Amino acid sequence: FIKERTEMIGMPISIFEYDREEELRKEYRHGKRDGERIGEQRGELRGVERGKAIGIKQGLSQGISQGVSQSLLNILESYGEVPEELRSGISGQGDIKVLNRLFKTALQVSDVSEFRCKTGL
């Protein structure tokens, strides 16, 4: 019987020294600790991936807005002097739908004054 126990737990022990309940508690604690560590690692990886995805999305959105804003200002500058408050209003606009609408309006007007009248800026 001692030989059987030796094979199960890896060291010689008599049946009187073996506490099955205690061994199960130890196994549980080790399993729980290992499971928590693995769970934390997986959670961190998921968090990093989500953070990257959000960052890429925000970066693309900002880049597109800045590009449209700059293009809009280039069109308006071709008509003449662009007042600073108009320049700031366009540069500070982050909504791509608004910028696209302003861009289309800029293509339909003949000067900055007409653009300001049609857009209310």
C-alpha cells in the first residue's frame, strides 16, 4: 500500500501520514492561483488589443478630420484672406460630416464672404 501512495504523490508516505483533504486543499489553492494568473494574462492581452483598436480608430478619425480641414482651408485661401476666427473654427471642427458639408460648400462659392454667408461661420 505504501508503494501505491508513493507512486501517487511522488514520495514515500505511510497511510497514517497522508491527509487526503489537505492534499485536495493544496491542489485547489495551486489550481486557483494558476487559473487566476492565466486569467489575468489573458485579460491584459485582450485589454491591449482593445486599446490598440480604439487608438487606431481614433487616430484615423483625427487624421481624416485634419486632412479635410486643411483641404478646406486651402480651397478658401485660393479665394483670398481667411480670417483667423474662421480658420480656428474649421481647424477645431472634429465632426467629419460637418467638415464634408463645409468642403462641398467651399467648392460651390466664389469667395470667403460667400462661404461665410452660406455656412454661418
